[in-house]
Amino acid sequence: MITAIEREKPSLCFFLGDGERDLAAVQARFPALPFYAVRGNCDPRSTLSASLTATVGGVCVFATHGHLYNVKYEPALDSLSAAAEVSGASLALFGHTHHAALEERGGITFLNPGSIGRTAHPAYAVLTLDGACFRAELKTV
């Protein structure tokens, strides 16, 4: 995460769960950087919410780790799609599968940045916002 933040110099970050201790270390390293964060299934003692909805630069974003929305077992992302739709989001961020993915379905863009932790292919995503429009790009470290 530190490498990606140093490379991209974002104005804010989304943390999609699993590794809350890592998040704390990154926040200590970049204290002025705002974070939107949710807990994952490997954050059992976390006080973070399981999901959140935020409007960022005119874009309504639904963020979750994904384990409570069956993202590993529903290829059509039905549960996640329903939650994003109820929240009014045009962008749904999720993790849990550790596989980067970007697709649009039914007016909602689904973005999984992959896993940036100790993995063979660390990945992350960059969102560029312009009013209510956005562009997403998957990247590797």
C-alpha cells in the first residue's frame, strides 16, 4: 500500500478490508491522507463498518469487503448489485476474492482492486473523478 500511495499520490484512499493493522501503519505513514475503510472477514475485532456509502467528487460509492455479499459465489454479483442499487451508488468497490476485476452491469461499475498484500501479483486500482464521472484503472506494483 505504501508503494502504491507513494507512486500515485492520491487525494484519498479506500481500504476494503483484511489487514486493519496494515491500514493503521499506512495511516501513520500518511497522516494527512483521508481514508474510507471497511472491515474484512479477517478483521474480527474491528470496529469498522462492514460497508459504507460515500459521495466523492459527485460520485456515489458503495464500498465493502464483499464476504457478506457472496462475491466469491455469485458470479453475477447479485447481492452486491442489490446493495449498491439500494445505496444509490454508481460505483461498487469490493475485495475478498483477491482477484482484480472491473466491469459495468446495469448502470453500476464494479471494481475489485485485487490484493496488494503478500501475493505473487500485488494489484491496486486508481480512480480518477471528474464531477459525477469517473474512470477506473487497474494497476500492479
